[in-house]
Amino acid sequence: MINAENVRKVFTNRKNRQLVAIDKLNLQVREKEFVTILGPSGCGKSTFLLLAAGLDKATEGRIMIDGESVSGPDPKLAIVFQEYLLFPWKTVKGNVEFGPEMRGIGKKERRKISSKYIDLVRLKKFENRYPHELSGGMKQRVAIARALANEPKVMLMDEPFGALDALTREMLQLELLRIWQEAKCTVLFVTHSINEAIYLSDRVMVMSKRPGKIKSALTIDIPRPRTRAVLTKPEFIGYEQRLRDMVWEEIQELPNNEI
């Protein structure tokens, strides 16, 4: 479903100095797979997600989504950021219906779509509330419902739970797994949390320090559906140690001012 080949991204500042953010990055994600990208700060995780979403262009290489080269934003892709980015003047229902409305879908069908996904994220009683009336976790559920309302084949998620407290984060991890299994879409997820990466994923891709590339991939062979009980299992702890070693190896090589 996602195929990145020799992707390179170079940024040029006002003094015409170049920064290579990503270099020779190769990545494959299968249809309906949940894959997480993990790596040290500044390695290019979020940069790659923006390239895959068509919100920025690679300097070299190519990214294919569902057999087609990414050349700009595409309705078959949806992206969820750490910031909720909801329209404050629209209700939950209005936010979720925004995408279908932009695609020219009629009012009756839009209502049916919004009802389906608001129900899926368990916010049925809040569909007429405004963002300022919602908790952080509820706002992120609205952001996920809004993304799903476009019925994407691929969901790109950039640290969507990073700004939440620990308990809300754990609850939304469970909710995301349930939603992903019901929505049956492919997910490419970015996080700094090793624990979160293992708990959610089919595979975890570890990126090197900048310029970022895929250093290694680890298959998470823990049966689904998963509950919080798996966090104390020996196999989970084993995956955690392996990933920690991989990431720590990259962090140790970073200059002190980049840690």
C-alpha cells in the first residue's frame, strides 16, 4: 500500500546552507497493516509523513501509495497531527462533515457519514458540542473521526497522543486499535514512545539519526486483539529492550546540542 524508494529530502535555509533531513529512505507497508516509525528527535519521522501525505515534495526518490506516485494531497490519504486542528466555530458534527462537504457530497449523505464515524469514536452524545466544550482526548477522537469521514485507504498519524496525559493516552491507544480494526485501513504511525509502538503495531521501523533512513524493522508477534495486560508479558518486555537498544545506539551518536 505504501512504497518509499530511495527518498531524500534536503532543506535550504536563507543563507543557502543545506540540511539533509532524510537520505536513501526505503519503506514498505502492506495493505491494512499498522506500522510505526520510531527514532531519535530530529531524525525525519514527521518530515517523511508530510512527504507521504503529499504536503511536501521529496528532493529525490519516490513514494507510491496504492500503486500511484504521491504528487500532492490525495483523498485516499488522511493525516492526524498531535495538534487537533479542529474548526472552533463548527460543532463535532460540522467538523466531521467538512471533508465530505468539500467533496461535494449532499447533506443527507454527509449526515449519514458523520453519524457513522462519530458513533465509531464513541462521541454520539457530543455531536452538537463545540471544540472548547471537549477534553483533549475527545478533541483527538473528533480529529480521527474527521479523517475517517473521507474513507481513506491510508491513515498517517503524527504523534496523535503526544499532548495527552498518560491515562487518556492509554485509553485512546485502546480506542485506536478498535477503530483501526473496524475501519480496515492501513496506518502509518509516528511516535517517540517505544511502549506505544509495540502495543499498537504489526511492525516497528527504527530510523537512524539525521539524515534519517530506516535502520531496522521489528515484527511484533503478539496476538490481537491486545489488552493492556500484554505490557507485563515477557515477550513485550523483550521487544521493548530490543527497540530501546536500537534507538539508544542512535541517540548516543548525536552531538550534545541535538539531544
